[in-house]
Amino acid sequence: MRMALLVGLLALGNAQAASLADCDGPLSTTLVADAQALPAQAYWLDRSRLQWPGAPVAARFALHHARSGGLHAQPGQPVRGADARVELQPDAGPLPEHFKFIGAGPRLLVPNPTPELLRGELLLVAEDEQGRVLAATRTQTPGALDDWYADDGRRTLGAVPGPKDTRFAVWAPTAHAVGLCRYASATAKAGSFKPLQREGGTWSIRQTGALTGQYYRYLVEVFVPGVGLVRNLVTDPYSVSLNADSERSYIASLTDPRFAPAGWGSQRPTRRTNTQLVVYELHVRDFSAQDASVPAAHRGKYLAFTDPSLGMQRLTELQKAGVTDVHLLPVFDIASIPEHGCVTPTVPQAAPDSEAQQAAVMAVAAQDCFNWGYDPQHYGAPEGSYSSDANDGAVRIREFRRMVQALHEAGLRVGMDVVYNHTSHSGQAPKSVLDRIVPGYYQRLNAQGEIEHSTCCDNTATEHLMMAKLMIDTAVRWVRDYGIDSLRFDLMAHQPRAAMEALQKAVDQARGGHVNLIGEGWNFGEIANGARFVQASQLSLNGSGIGTFSDRGRDAVRGGSAADSGRAMIDRKGFINGANDAATADMVRVGLAGSLRSYRLGGRRLDAIPYGDQPAGYASEPSEVVNYVENHDNQTLFDINIYKLPQDLPMAERVRVQMLGAAVVAFSQGVAYFHAGVEGLRSKSLDRNSFDSGDWFNRLDWSDRDNGFAAGLPPRKDNEADWALMRPLLADARLKPTPADMALSRAMFLDLLRIRASSTLLHMATAEDIERRLRFVATNHAQLIAASIDGQGYPGARFKRIVYAINASSEPLTFTVEEARGQAFVLHPAHRADLRAQQDSRFDPATGRFTAPARTALVWVLEQ
């Protein structure tokens, strides 16, 4: 077989060898077409074993291989076009645990396996005694690749400049050949083409000379099932930077002082435990795109964070009150925003309930300068649309670092949202990177060999060795080379717990201390309930110290769920906007207690209280839970309250309801997480999914003149079914807050931050601390939640005891705390903005009775 493969390779190389001209050619060239479309139903379990779910049992099995493609497997006929045939034997060995999800079928052994089988076209065929095809399938190769090339997990990949030369390395184990194209600039024609040499599954080359500042791409010749043998011109998955629209990878060492702003690395905020975090989630473009106090050239850019703008004044104000981390929505290289020539729509002046605004925005949505950015193209490079010159790979590196530096100088730690669960493109799509280098490896496939899309997009498979390596290596880069202090993982449950724990160890080592990891632990899709591996999900991460977002308190506070539409958005009330039942109040208490498994509420452990088909309590420690009532997803809190509160409720009361939601987060044990603008009643004009709704519907106004409500009907695609409900609300002028309303809301929010920051009792370190010290007080009213926290002897408590109350009722309510009798409780000194709290709250030391005013969250303290 090896001789046949060698002859085929030499013939192909002599006829179609790549050259310098190919470096400026098309992104993909088909050298030998593959005319046969077949599913990939069989799985390589390791380098020598396969399993074919559902295959005919009464058959003999063989692998047919053609180095350059051209196999034909027609039922009833022998296979044609093969360079080699390998007959397989039955295998009685056990099914590996990580393949438990595949269906039953023949398990087969490959005698004398060679990795050459994985290069080129390969079919697994069930044959009759005469060698005629009964059935045929392609194979899913990751099991074999991870077995053959386990050592490649320790290799350094990417372009690594040294004092005298630069080493280039790319993992492409199934490639026939890999070449390096180099370019003197972002626009110059290729000046050099060199073939790389294979070692294991990695191709590498050393190039002498000063290459920093140049650009490069790889030419990868690889067989793509269903397409054929192709020559792909592709960027580096390990790119440190790129030119505009990610067409070429940039050569740079991130330790080179040329890429560091003055003073870089001299200041980095103190490390914090998860429970000490108060996170403010912010989009880079939202921050400054419409802020007139930012120089025009910096609006929507990294450099806006370096200006003494209204936005930076707000962040500084929030930091002084208690915000610890600014979490930036994806700032790695994304595929959806044109990095040069993006457009700004002209939005007409129209009625608050008009369709015209959204029509203008959506007409150019694919070409405008806005997107949330959950569409990864290169995981380890900064996004270019936020830089002042996207076509210069050096600029985005320096300006990203200047942004981080400015936030650090303001006393804020910097977190970033990372999205390793999917890619923006796959297959042979022009913006596909991983799949055009190692087809079928990096993406998670279903039983037919098709890419899974449960995450919204093209799912990745971080259970595979080299996809996990890419995730870990690039996370380390952000922490080590860009000063990132914390990471928030999108749809983290689509990743294995083991990979996340390995990542935690790696980033901690890179930082020289703890790096905070939080993420979405939602349990759904093809990996749900541990179908393929132990997930990094809510239930499976307990004991890891990695935090997951809790929907327990979120949904109980807001009401309903993110999937609600129509009347359900109005009728399914939450604790703060009309629910009046004990079950809702108890679920808010679950959130306030950190969703801890072991905490007892009414004598029952929280993990014995049902939450749908899961336990209400799921975390082992408070570090493992993230509390929130609003983030970039779904309607803002202000907007969901537009639906659920009585339409004639005065705006002053709506402000109070908004702050009740914020108070639940501020008083909850665990990580506190807030969405930018929540303090100013931020609205997206009722948009339920603003990921591509442009600057118009995602506006942030730091001057507190406009909260974004009544900006027109939100975009048709995700909202049209509810336009009839929205029209009368958007047209109601009473529902538009004034600057004074927004200013009051902000002031009340700052008070809540100061209260949380004032005492460790509101963010205790361990489950044992919370179980010993936090006690919910019986209130005999489902719209009033009260708690007492013992501070005696607790480090950083500041107070002997704290009593807090959250009254969602429209009436003042009372409750009694027995241990408060005879004590000198006073209102927390941070209550400054809320006159109702100051004037109408009461405490009677003779009885231990507290009075909580209507729609008020407040804290009383017993001084040391």
C-alpha cells in the first residue's frame, strides 16, 4: 500500500506542484474533484479500530483508499479507483468511554494501520463474498488523529519570531503538502513561497531574517470529502494579528517592545476571588459609538477607553462604587463586521412605533459597523474593526493593550467574553479557517458526519485534543500577553469539564495567580446530560470553582423565560413585576443564597427543591454561581418590565422596580453581574435579540438624556410576531423616562454597589460561611423577602449584623427579626439617593420589627 501511495503522491506533485503564483491565487482550487456524496457514519475509535453504527452485520469489511480521490462505490459493484484496500477484522475490545454516544454496530480492527490512510479519500465498505458493495460510508477521523498525534499537543504552533529567524508551525495531519506564502505588507504580492516539512502531524519551517511586520498564509493541499483534493490558501489558526478582514496573518512577537504602549505591564489590578467580582458587561462599540465627548476618530474603537469621556467618567464612578471588572463582549477577531468600509445607516426621523427605523438599519446590517461578535474567525487575535487602522496588524495589538491599560489605570480589571463553542464558518467557506486545514476534525459532527449547530452556528469539538489545545493556548495568550484578568465563556457547557480545568491551570500559571473563569452552563444540544463527556455545565462543574450563570434567580425576578412571546411576556410575572406566590419568592431566595446545593430553605436542602427537571441548588461553593437579571441577550430589564408592569404605572415606580432587580443581584451570594446601562434604564426599544440590530437599537447614552426606548419597532426578523403588542407601548409617551428618571436610577444603583462593597457578608467566601450566617426571615408575604446575616467574627464584615429586605409590593410591609430586639439597627449609610428608603423605613428595637417601604430594597446594619 505504501508504494502505491508514494507513486500517487509523486505523480500529483509533478503535475500540480504549488508555486509562488498560487500565493496570490484563489482561496481554494480543486485539484481532483470528488463526485461521490456519502455520509460519514463510521467512527475511528483510535488509530486501529473503527465502529460503524447500523452497518450490515453479515458482510466483510474493508477500507478503500485513494490518495488523490476518485473512489467509486456503487451498490452491487466492486469499488473502483482505489490505490489500496485493507481488509478489516472483527474487534472484541471495549468501546472507549468517550465514544459511548455512538450507536451499536460492527467494531473493526485495522491490521498494521498507517497514518497514510487518513490522507486522501477513504471509504469503509461492507462487501459480499465477491467483493461487491453492500454499503459504503466515509469515516469520522478525530479518534484516530488524537491517537496518532497525541504528542502534537505539546508543540508550539503559529509564527514565532526569534532573534535571527522565525519558526512557522501548523497542525495539518491529513494534508498532502503545506507551503508558506510570505508578503512584505498587507497589500503586496507574495514575495516568497517555501514548502514546510512534516513532523508527526505538524508542518514547520524556519525562515531567516527580520520578518516582524510581514504577513503570511499557508497553502494546504488536503482531501475534503465531497469536494475533492483541494489547495486551500488559508490564514493561521494561531494568528496573533491580521490585516483588514483577516485576509493575511501578521508576524509579531507579543514580547517585542514595539507592540507595547509606554508603561505597558507596569500596573495590573489585584487578583480577586470569584465571590469578590462585581462585573459590568460592556460592548466596545456601544461604549463610545454615539458619545460626542469622544474624539470622532476614536468612537467605537479601542482608543475610546483612553479618552476622558463621559463613558470613562461613568466607568470610574462605577469602579469607585464597587464594580471590579469590565467584561468586554467578544474582542477577538470576528467574521461579521467589514473591517474597512463598514457603513453607518441613515435612520429616518419617524414615529416611536414606526417600522421605518428598523428597515433602514436592517437594509445595511451585513455591511454596517456593528455586531455582538459571537462569530469567531481567529480566537487569539484582536478584532480589527475596533482599531484605528485594521489593515496594519501592529495597530490592533497596541491599541487593544492601550484599552486594557486605560481600564487598569482606572482601577478596573478587564474580562473578556470568549466563544470557543462554535466558529463563524466551516467547510470550504472563504472565512473558514480550521476546517480548511484539517477537514472534519475541529467541528463536532452528528451520526451522518454533518456539523452540529445546537449553539446557533458551526459547533466546535473541544473534546478533541487539538481543538482543546487551541482554546487553552489562546486563552493563555489573552491572559499573559494582553493583561486579561477574567474570562467569560459563551455556552461553556458545550466544552468538557476536563478541558476547562486544564485551561484554569494553564491561565493561572501564565498569570502567576488565579484567573477568574465564569460561563454559561446551559445543558442542551447533542452533549446534554453528559451524552459525550462530562460537561462544563451547571450541574457538572460543582466543586471546580468555575462559575456558571444561574437562571434560578434570574427568571424568578424577571418572570417567564427568554423564549416567551405574545401574551406570555405580559402574563408570566416575576417577583419584581407582579408575581405574588411563595414558589417565585423561594426561587429568588435560592439565588440570594448562591444556588448552593447544601443550603437549607424551610428545612429542605436546595438540591432537593425542583427547578424543572433539575435541582434548584446546584453549586458547591458561591464561587461557582453568577447572579444576574440582565445581560446582552434577550430584552433588557427595563424592556421586559414594559410588558409586565401596568401600563399606567408612573415612571418613578418603574425606576424602583428596575432597582429591585439590581438589588437582588447586589444582595446575592456569588458573583454579581450587571449589563452596561442597567443603571440608566437601558432599553433596546423592546428588541429581544439585538445581535445585529446596529448602533441604533444598541445605543448607550452616558449623558442620561435618552435610554433608547421608543426608537421604533425593533427589527422584523426576531420581533415581528409581537409588533402588535409593541406598537401601543412604544407610542405611549409615559413609558419614556426623563433625564431626571435616569439620573435617579443611576444614583440608586451606585448606592447598591456601595452597600455590596461595604461588607463581605454580601459576598461570603464559602458555602459553610453562608450556611452558618445567612438566615431568611419569615415575612408572611410572597412579595417581601428579608434576611439576617450574622457578621460577628467574620473577616471584612464591618457590621455585627446585616438585615436586608426586598419589598416588591405596592404597599409598605413589616417583618420581625427576633435577634434584633433591643439592638440599635440603623439604615445602611450608603442609602443616599432613595428618599423613600430614608423617610419611610422603620425599625422598632422593642419588638425587632422592620418596616420596608413599597417597591424598595434596603439594608439595616448593626455597627460593631
